[in-house]
Amino acid sequence: MEATVSLTILALIGLVMLKLSLNILQPRQWALQQALTDAYVTYERAYAERVPFQTLTSAGSPWPAYPATSSSQVELGRLPGGVAVTGTVLRTRMPDANNYPLDGGTGTTASNPASMKVWKVQSVLTYSIGGRAYAKSRTVIRSQ
């Protein structure tokens, strides 16, 4: 009888310890997923900064002119155990109001004497963790 009671108590202590260890791992998973998504939006920002300006403003640009958007499914990374974290990237670009009408703005030679072309390039990453939807965005201002 004493052995049965002792084993039951040890089993209960073991279950409590297992539950506590799982509670400790949950914030680590969250931090790891945040690191993955932060790394991906950093990549998006770097990509927006390095694309040649002619490619950025062309018809085949990865960032179409607003209100059009391009959407693509991406793998943000993998968690321990090979679990893939995926998301959707929405991209668009908006012209500055001071651009010439040819470049999407309403500027004139008086308001834009240097003929500057300025575009706001935006990437929005949406992803889901634990049934909740999240979004992160990065905006880059490009000019020529």
C-alpha cells in the first residue's frame, strides 16, 4: 500500500514538473517566432533598398504602384523539429505627391525643380501563430 501511494505521489509530481517545463518553453517558442518574423521583414527592407530604381519603377516591379499589390506566400523559417513558419507578404509602392505627373504625382517644375522621383515602398508581412493573426510592416523611401 505504501509503495502504491509513493508511486502515485511521484507520478503526480512528475506530471506537475512536466507541465511547468512546458509552460517555460512556450515563451521561448514565441521569442523564436518573433525573431524569425523580424529577420524576414529586415530582409524585405534590405531588398527594397537594393533593387535598382529602374526595376522598382518598372511595370514588372516586385512592388506594383498603389492601389495594386502583389502577394506571395513565404517561408519565414523553421522552428526546432522542422516546423515551418509561413506568412504572406503584400507589397506596394506609392508616389510622392511632388513627383511629376509622369511619375504619379502632381508636381511642377516650380515645386520640383530638381526633377526628383520619390517613392514610398511598403512591405507588409502577415502571419498566424496559435490561431491569432499578426502583421509587421516595413516602409522604405527611395528617391532618384
